[in-house]
Amino acid sequence: MRGAQYDAIILDPPSYGRGPNGETWKLMEQLYPLLQKISQLLCASPSFVVLNTYTPGILPSMLTYMGEYVFTRRFGGSCESRELGLPLTDSGLVLPAGVTCRWESWERGKIYV
């Protein structure tokens, strides 16, 4: 709905896509503009934004820096990113599988209503 604002947004964007007229979209090139647009969809006192990505080359630190710059500077709160992984039972190692980033407006463990 146009003009709608949201308390929370969960994103799982593709690494690559094509538009209806053949235009290309690459997350590595459009990640920061995407986060800026997402921040404009949030209400005045949003709760959280979660972003998962499986795009090679995107690091947890990149998402944290972008999230802090876009969301924390505007709304306060905090941003944290972590690597996603699949445990390998034979070796006990973890196979890297992507990155997740969470920005939240409340203190850890305490939700303000």
C-alpha cells in the first residue's frame, strides 16, 4: 500500500534479479540504496529490521556498518550482524551460508511498548 509505514521489516533479498524490461538488479550494488529505502518505510518509532543474505562477498561487518549508519543514526537502538552457517556433523565445523543483520530499537532483552 502506498504511503504505508511499518513497525518492523524482515528482508531476504535475492543476490541477483531481472526486471520486466530486462534490467538487472545486483544486491552487492544495491544494498545500501535498498536499506535507505527501507528506512523511509519505517514509522517514527520502529521496532526492528532483519536482513538475511546469502550473497557471496557480503560480510557481517559491512551489514553492521550500513545498518548503524542508516537505522541507528536515524532511530537510535543498535545493530548486530552474524555469519549464518550449517553445522557439519562429521567434522564439527560450520559451513558458511550467509549473513544476518538485526537492527533493533530497544535495549537487548527489554521491549518498550
